[in-house]
Amino acid sequence: MTYELLDLLHQEHLKVKSTLDQLKMATHGSPQQKEELFNNLKRDLTPHFRGEEQFLYPALQQKVESRQDALESFEEHHAAKLVLNELDTTPIGEERWAAKVSVLKDMVDHHFKEEEDKIFEDARKYLTEDQMRDIMQNYQSEKSQMGRS
């Protein structure tokens, strides 16, 4: 079975985690540095979440064995997006901004670990090679469209 999709998602996880690490370390840095890192985070995390929500999770939700894991992943995305939106509307210089970055990092780290342990395993077990290939193509197409808008 082809696992290109899971490899791509894993690489994206590593990139987002690195940006979150840098952002957390930069909480006492310049506002410009924090803003640039935060923009990088949104640029990488938003299409990643959207692609999983539109293509991977619905496919897993259709399988009785992986339905609950997919539903939990949807909810973890929802919670992380709430904090991300709060960061977007909180002034970078405000003391609570750094605390929100820390909370988001913890949430995303937890989500990625669960996703790689449960969702990836569910995909390997319950999705066919053709399904994985279709999800990969749709995922990449969606990311490309988001990059153009």
C-alpha cells in the first residue's frame, strides 16, 4: 500500500512543530519576528487542517472501526483553531499572547502525536491504496488552491 499521504502529513507535522518551537522561544523577541513566525504557522497549519478535515477524516469516519478517532481529530482541530483565531486577534505585545502560543503548542503537539499513533494506523488498516491515492491527490489540489487565493 502507498503511504505517501502519511509521509507528507508527517513532514508537515515536523515543519509546524518546528515553527511552534521557534515561536515559543521568540516570545520575548521582536514583534516583527513573532509576527513573521506566526504568519508562517498559519500558512502551514491552515491548509493542513483543512485538507485533513475535507479528505482524510471523512474517509475514516465512514469506517466503524475508525469513526471515533476521526471525530476526535475533528474536535482537536476545532479547539486548536479557536486558540489560533484568538492569537490572530490578540496584540502580539500583550502578555497573554505568549501564554496562548504555549497552549497552542501543547494542543498541536498532543494532536500530532495522537494523529500519528491512531489516525495513521487507522488509515493503514482501513483505507485501500486507491482511497489513499485519491485522498493524497485531493489534499494536494486543495493545498494548491489555497496557496493561490
